[in-house]
Amino acid sequence: MNRSFYFASMVICLVYGMAAQKFEWFPSPQLHFMVKQAKLALSEVSGRNDWYYVDAKGRKLVEDYDPEKVQPGLTLLTSIGEDHQLAIKVIDFDGSVVHKWAVDWYKIWPDATHVPEHLVPKGKPGTHIHGSRLMDNGDIVFNFENIGLIRLDSCGNEVFKRPFLSHHSINVDDTGDFWLPTQVLRDKKLKGFPNFTPTFKDDTISHISKDGELISQVSVMQLLHDNGYDGLLYMSTLSSRKPSVSGDVFHLNDVEVFPSHLAEGVFKHGDVMVSLRNNNTVFVYDPKTLKIRYLTSGKFVRQHDPDFIDGNSFSVYDNNHIASKDFGHSSKIVIVSALDDSVTSYLKAADNLPFFSNIMGKHQWLDNGNLLIVESMNGRTFEVTPDKRRVWQYNNLIAQKGVAGIMEGSQRLPRQFDRAFFEAQTTACQNR
């Protein structure tokens, strides 16, 4: 080969490579995505999932328990347990296990052909459980994060498994159907969205029957575009000349339906609330007309788990991941009013109950007015009264290790799910 031609080719490749990096031309976005996925896969293969465990020296299994002030009931937990095992269990206030499900990705789904090869689990725990719901008959429905929806009976037998790339949350509407975040991984350009550069996640809002069948699926990017919110499609771009996005554009992390037992206001029965973490945005839309009824953006930082309070307001788990540890980072619970778009802090560091989870996190309003909070990345859940007093705390301690496993979810169960209920379930399983 002519030396001049070789040298010129090298210069052209170098210049194009630098420009591709700066302006996000092909194949820069694809390479970034592939490197990220390769790192995740490597951590699974090597077994180095240290992020599942945090230091818990000095903590006790149960702390601050006040039996007179807590909301009565058992608590459903999803977490990482011993030796990177997935754990779904029901506990009492003393931390004793009342019921549990054996959950192993490799036994439940050994032939996951629906999962792209680079996302197929390759080492324990394979994935983690993010989003779960206990059904009236004792069945548990949950997400293997990003790679599948599962329903097991109380004995641990499979009722159904569905190849949805589901994640983060599962909510049940008045009819018993499920609503949850899902995604479609796009490796080709999508018509109508030329500035979405493959590979990217097409976040979808999925309505699924109680039997696990897909009823409807709505694309978040299409929904925002059709409602005139194109600006929210390109918030992650770094390019000024030609805005383009790729990868995890929105990070949809919650879907919830406005229930019939709450009085209507701005929100109407059947409306759907959606949380987009990477856009710091929550919006509510009518699933019949696909019109966005209310949207607020920039009032919280990388939030999770918005919950309806009434027809005009909702609460949000504001991860508030903007301060370093040395400067008192703290998450908070805020309340948003759709009437005037105002935001009020309900629980924050100044209340002397600091908590922080840079990712994940959930909260549950209890019937007695208390609030149950999941500090996911610190491996604990705790209950606080309206006057901001902690009346129960459970730490997901790993025996004799001095660490706690992360906790994705914590839910105080209705009174019908008592010890007698689960004892009856266990007896029925043994007699089968």
C-alpha cells in the first residue's frame, strides 16, 4: 500500500474519531452503550457484585420499635440476602421470617431467549428483584429487573412468566390488572425519531392482565412527542449542532393508576402517573385519550415512586443525588400540588431522620398516618409518625459479615395477611 495513502487514511480515521466523540456521530453512542453493558456483564461473570452490600457495623436487625405507634401488620421485603441470593420474605416486627419464596433466576428462567445476549445473567445473583405485589390468594408477582415478569404461588410454583423487559415497579388497578414500566431495546432507527441514535431504550408503559397477558403498551417518547413535549426527548444530549440521544434516555421507573377510592380533582379515576428519572419529570395522562393532564419537571432530582395522595396531589421519593457525602447528602419525601405546581418537603434531613439512596427507593403511606420508607442502597426500611418520630427500623443484615444487603422494596401488608394466613398457605403446600 502506498505510504502516503496509508498516512492519509490514518489521519482521516483519527479526525473522524475525534469528531464522532465530540458530536456523537456513529459509532460513538453505540460504543458507549456496549462498554457499559460489557462492564455489567463482567461484574456478573467475575462475581464482583459488591454494590449489593454496604457497611452495617454497629447496626442491629431491629431498632426503635414502638408497638404502640406502628401500623399493625406484617411487612413484605425484597432484597439481596446471603451469598448474593435473591430474597422475597414476609417478616414480623422482631425481624422473624413468617413466610418466604425461593427465588433463583437460573432455575426459573434457564432459557431466557427473549433477553439480548449481552444482558443474559452470567453469575449470581444474575439480576435483582425490583417491583413486587402480593396477591389476595398469596401469590407473589415480581420483576426480575429488566428481564422478566414472574408470578409464583405461595408454595413457590410458577403460575406464569412473561418475556417482558419489565422493571422497577408493579402496581395493581381497581380491576386487578397490572401496570408497570417495560422497555424495548432499539438497535435500528425508529421512524419519526431520527435523532434517537441506536442503541437506545424505548421506554414503554405496559397494561397487563391478571393472567399476565399484554393488554396495551404505550411508548413514552411517542406520548411526549404527541403532547408537544419534544424538549423532554433531548435533555440528555451534549451536542449543540444536532441534538441526538441514545442509551437510557428517560429511565422510566414507576407507573401508577389513580384509584377509585380517592375523590377526583385535577386527576380522574383511571388516570396514569409516570415517573421519568433521567428527566426529573413526573406526569399524569388519560390512558383513553393519551392526553397528558399534568406534568411537572425539575422540582426534584432523579426521583422514584410517586404516589397519589388525593385528586390534586402526590408524594415523591426525591433521591436528591446532588451533594457529596462530605456535604450531608440526603434524600427526602416531597409533596407536589397539581393545583399550583408547588412542592413541599414532608421529610428531609432537617427533621433529624436523614436517609439517602442515590438510586432506587420507595415509600408507603400507612392507614394510621405513618410513613414507611425504603432506603434501598443502605439496606434498611423504617417507619415514621406524622410528628417525624421513628417507631420501627429493620436492617437487612447479612449474618456475621458486618454488612447489609440492598433492599429494593418494603410494604406493610393489609391485616388479612397475618400469621394464620401464611401458616394455612404453608400447610396447603405441604399437603399437595
